[in-house]
Amino acid sequence: MKKCYTIFLLIFLSVLFVPLAYIYMIFLILKELINKKYETIKYVKDNKYLLFISISCLISIICSKYILISSFFGMMIFVCILTISYVSINCDNIDKEKLLMIIYITALITYVIGVFQMIDPMYVMPKKWIDAEEFDLKKRMFSTFFNPNVFGFYINIIIITICVNLGRSKNKRLNIIEKITFVSSIICLFFTFSRTSWVSLVLSFLCLGILFDKKYLFFVIIVLIFIFGTDTVLGVNRADIAKIPEDTSFLYRIELWKTSIRIIKDNLLTGIGFGTFFKYTTSYSSIITKYIEHCHNVYLQIFMETGIIGFTTFLITLVSIVKRVLKEYFLDKSNKFSILVMLILCMTLIHGVVDSVSLTPQIMLILSCFIGLAISEYKSYNLKLKRVDIDV
């Protein structure tokens, strides 16, 4: 039970105080090593996918031209890999209702912070967050996150979690918190004005609704009516497709993608290392003159930073995850956890086409906690099935 509260705290910190979350995770690993307990390290070694990812990341760091920068960002990736391992082996008996309560309350805290940002007269939005010539927006909600797009991605995870679990618990308090969080999530998602988050949420529900469970088409309608309807009524027009070709942020993304492809061609095998994109942009593009952290495409970002070695590892791992989740779903369609995993995976992959949000330190750690929970859940569920077979 003590380990479960450790995981609750890790989830809480990863959302509200991400630097502390990384420090806390490092502390937990060091504590294990001091006590001569090597379960977390051993799991990484025994899990071929985590091991191959670790090796490909290490190769990318060693071969990077800017090894210090790459080592710093690479260290965060290794912490995330260890987080997956730690969570997966320490939450076998986790109280799922308490876990959901922690997730929802943490989300509500971020929403309160976001609301205060929106009403704060001193808050000035960075100019790069909006094309002022196309959209008359003074503020975008981002709460405790790096920017509104990152916050929007996080809200999508919360909305998906609620939609899968809605009404399944007999705990009245949890059901009330769940409904409050759902309404708050939809409202706050709108005020991020993150089109990528809006579209990726709708498309993930649409895909799952068409392919697996028509119930999720209902949530497509809810999101479309509220977010896109409110956008039209308020005259913001962020959802107006006709404005996209004229939006400088979209044109800038295209230039980033072209630049990334040029960099990939010159660093094909091992990539440029982590967090070093800004060191190459001015050499490969005359248009990109300001500091930029990423290339707004998760697939190009992975290929560019880790080369063929890392990108191949990523694809093999992704295919393996998809196959495993589909297998678990078809073994027992009543197990909603597989739907949750598919929705979050689908949303992440769609979102990654035009943004690299899932590779930001905060989202990486949040997703690592989720992956660890997913591994643990599947292990526990399969053990229960085996016990049932034995009893029968």
C-alpha cells in the first residue's frame, strides 16, 4: 500500500510540479540501489523493448555533436524508462478508485490555476502562441504546463479516462467528482484554443467508435457541439479550416518539417541527439531564425534525434504495443482498460502528426506513469484469467 501512495504522489507531482517529479523519481531509484534492491533496473534489463529503447538512446547521446545537451535531455528519457519499470512492478494491488480520485482532483487543481490565469489582468500571452493577424485572442490557458498545446494534450487524457470509466463505479463521491471533472475538462480544453488537441480527441473517439464501440460516437457529438459550436458562437474561428492555410503557425510547421528532413538526411544512422534541434535550424533554414525546441511532428522528431536505429526501435515497439492491446481487447471485450489504452494511443499518434507534445518532459513522465499502470493492469488481469482456468 505504501508503494501505491508513492505512485499517487508521483502522478500528482508530474502534473503540478514536474521538476520535483523527476527529482522524486531519481530519489526512489537511488533509494532502491542503496537498499540493494534492483527490481526496477532488472525489469528494464528483462524487458526487451525498454532495453532496446535504452540502448538506442545511449547510442544517440554518444554520437551526438552536442553531447552535454543530449545527455541532459537523454537523462530525462532514462528517468521515464525507469518510471515505467517502477510503476509496473509496484502497483499490483493499487486501489483503482483512489487512483481515479487522485487523477481527477489533480486535474481540477490545474483547471483552477488555468482559470486564474485567464482572469489575471497581469497575464500576457507570448506572441508566438497565436497568429495575431488571423485570430483576435489575448489569452490561452496553459496552467502548470509548458504551453496550451501541452495542456490540451493532458486534458485529452483526462477526458478519455472519464469517458471510459463514466458511471462504472458505485462510489457516489467518485461519480460526482468524475462528472464535475468532465464538464471542467471540456471547458478548459476549449480555452487552450489548441486545434491539434481538439481534432485529435474527436478523431480518436471517431476511430474507436467506428471500429470497436459505437458508444464513443456519442462523445464525438458532445465535443463537436461544445468546442466547435462555442468557437463559432464566440467568433474565435480557431476551428475554421479555411483559415489554416493562411495561419503563419501552420506555414512555420511546414518549414520545420522540411528542415527536419534535411537534417535527417545528413544524420541518418544515429541522429543528432536529444534537445539539439535548435543548434541545427539556422544552418538548414534561412526562415527559422529564432530558438525552437522541436519540429512539431513526433515521428520526424524521433527519427531526427535517434536516426534509423532509434526510429526502427520505436516502430517495432509501437507495432508490439498495438498487437498486444488488440489481443487483450479481443480476449475480453468487457475489459474497458484496453479501450482506454487504445484511445490514449490513438489520440497520441494523431496528435503527433502536427506536434511533438508527447516528447515534452512533462507529458513523457505522465505517459510513463500510464504505461507502467497499463503493464501492471495487464499482468494482474492475465493472472486472474489463469486462476479462473485452474479453478474451472
